[in-house]
Amino acid sequence: MTTLKWSDLTPMGKRAVGLQAAGAIGGGIGAFYKAQDEKYKAKSLALSLQHKKDMTLFNKDMKESQAQQISRAFNKQYQIMTMKQGMRKSKTKTSFAARGIDLGVGSTAQAFASSDILAEIDKLTMNSNKVRAVESKRLEAVGLGIQGNMLGVSASNMFATASSIDPFMNMSSSLLTGAGNVIGSLPKEFFKA
């Protein structure tokens, strides 16, 4: 059985092998840049997710700050309301006492008791509204915290994906496949000893 050598190939055969080899090299280079592009896309997405996480956590902190501001505002309103209630009660007692009305008996005592009950209801209502408003903001902050943590996990996963993409490995794999195709296209006699 005869063996073939490079010189035994026709000029067209040599060109065909050369073109296949050039195609394999081009495919390897293409695989390198495609993998490089995928790596950059994954890093870009990871950075975008990281930014969203940071902004979400910033907004979470802002919600907590808003909750504290709401609490301070309600506390001021509560102080103003209780001071007005106290001043109103003092004026009424002073007015009744100046007219000689006995404050501790009968309908006068019942009027003061009713007034005290209504004042206490107003205080409880205001405190209830304060707690509801503050806890609503804090609940929003908790939701943003959870969302921020999930974005952080996604960002970490994308960074891991980006670091696992190896353009040289893709290029090597493509070059080996291309070299195998070039060798496979040569006549069998080319490899006989």
C-alpha cells in the first residue's frame, strides 16, 4: 500500500487543506471572541444587578429614615394635642371654680370624666395611627432588604458565571475540532507508515 505525502497532493488539494486549516484557525479566533463577549455580557449583567442591589439597600435605609421621621412628627403632634387638652381642662376647671361650681360632684364630675375619656381615646387613636404608619414604612424597608439580598445573590451568580467563561478554552476546543476536521478530510493513505 502506498503512502501519500504533502508533495503528492494536487495544487487544488493543497489549497483545500490550507483553506480548511485557515477556516479552523478563523473558527478558533471566532470562538475566542464569542466567549470573550459572553464573559463581558455576564460581567455587565452582574455589575447591573450589583448596582440595583446597592440602590435597593439605599432605598431600604431611606424607608427606615422615613419611619423615624414619621415617628418624630407623630410625637410632636401628640405633645401638642396633650398640651391643648391639658390647657382646655385647666381653663374649664378654673372657669367652673370661679363661678363657684363644685367640681367633684354630679353632672360636673361626669362632664370632666367624659372629657378625660375622650382625651384618652384621642391619645390612643393618635398612637395607633403612629404605630401603623411607622410599621408600614418599616415593612416596606424589610421588603426592600429581601429584594436587595436576592439581587446580591443574582449578582454573585453572574460574577461566578463570568469567571467560569474561559475564551482560551473555547478557542482551543474549536481549534482541536477544526484540526480534527482537516485531518479527517485527508486521504487515509496520507497516514500509512
